[in-house]
Amino acid sequence: MMRSYNDSQISAAFKYYRRKTVVVKYGGAAMQTSALKHCIINDIALLRAAGANVIVVHGGGPELTALQERLGLETKFIGGQRYTNAETMEAALMALCGKVNKELVCLLESEGARTVGISGVDGSMLRCKKQASPDLGFVGEITKVRKDLLHVFMLDDIIPVVATVGIGDDGRMYNINADTAAGRIAAAVSADYFLTLTDVPGVLSNVSDPTSVIREIRTSEIENLISTARITGGMIPKVRGIADAIGRGLKSATIVNGRIPHALMLALMSRGALERGERFDEEDGAGGTTIVGEKRNEGPNENE
């Protein structure tokens, strides 16, 4: 049975992260279920109150699909990836930059956290080009992350909540994979911690056993785990995006089970205890899977 935590306990745990930069990719069940959403929002607000610099990056696939259905628009996927035509792009702006983004801002503000909702279009924060292969219509590939705007907010103790729509050199707006965008943002701001919320416990050594979480893997192991079907489906682009971000200077990334209440807090507590050489009794695989490079802090940082 999961232990319960009050705000005082969470705040005390988060003191370790004062002046650290934490990027959270928010999605999955933690975005869809009211109780889980409240836990994650509470964790993020308390993390900021403890003095951490926090950036939240979100997608919103289910909300976009629901909006397309209401508008009578076809939802099309190619190889598991959404195809974005002109009409879908308009719907994406409404769902991601509008509904999802502003709901998250409202929730964080209600917890006392100063928050600003932006997209990658604002300040040309996410510059991109049309993705060539596969051709998914108005789907972009990031070419540059302008981190200065994010630093302006963080220096003023504000949480930027980023919707992953970018701007191309052609003046068009493009939908960008949220996992990829979050990793690129984390690398650009030299994040100390990057956590991505999912609906699974992490990478499993036995896909039939949800308790067989692999606690730490290296980027060099990823392709073997894919070829042996231990990383499958939507987890494949997620881990490949993380590997790319680590190659650009990101220290590490942790895949967190967002179905667990206060998953963010538990993952950070687990990681902090490991760094301090302390014991932390994880609950139900709450620590997730952490992906690291061959050597910690490998590669030049993405100086964008």
C-alpha cells in the first residue's frame, strides 16, 4: 500500500533541489485523471516553492484527438505518429496552446505557483523545419532552442509551461513531438534533472512483469533493448529522444510512472538518495528508469 505524504514532508524532501533546474515532461494518465493531476501539480508547485527552477513541457494528444472528433476531422496516424494537415494544425493550436496549456497554468496558479503559459512559437523559442522522413505534414524537427526566454522566467521565480508548437524559417507553425521537445529543452538549459511522466513503470527486463523495472540503463544499451522487444511501441521514440538529448549534453533522464500518486516527488526522492549514497525504500517501482550516457556529463552541452 502506498504511503501518504503531506505538504510538509514533500517540502522537506524537495529542499535538496534548491537552485537545481528540473524539467518535467507532463503527459499520460497524470494529465487525464483528476486525482493524479492534483498530486503532480502539487509536487511541481512545492518543488518551485523549495527553490528549484522548474520548466513544464506538455503535449496533449488525447485532447487533440477529442477536439478533432468534435470538429468532424479525421485523426490519421502513420507508423504510430500523428499526421498533421492544415486543419489538424489549427486544432492543435486550440487544444495544446489553448485548453491544455491554460488549464495547467490555472492549476499551478491555484497552488500558489507563479506560472506563465507559452508555446515554442513565442519568442521563437523552438525553431524548427518541416520533418522530412517520415512526412507527417505540419510536423516539425527542432533546429534551435532559444533558452534565454526560459531563463528570464526562471530568474523571476516563474514556472514556464511550454506547449510544443514551433515556428519554422518559412514562417509556418509546426506540431512537435512533446518528448523530443522536452529533451531538447532540458539539454539547452543544462537541466540537473529531466523527468518524463508515462503510463508504465519504466523500461522492463520482462515485459510481462511490471515489477521488473530496470533502474538504470545507458544510451548504448537502448538499441539492443529495442531489438529484443523490451522497449516497444510508444516507448521507442521516447527513449531515442532521451538518447539524443543526452548526446547534446543532458546529464540523465528518468522515465516515471505517472499513474502513481506523487510520482514526481517519489522519483526525485529516489534519485536524490542515490546521489547522496543513502537508502530509499521505493514503492511499487516509483523510482522509474533512469537513462544515462556512457560517462556522466558526456558530450558538449547544447549551447543554444
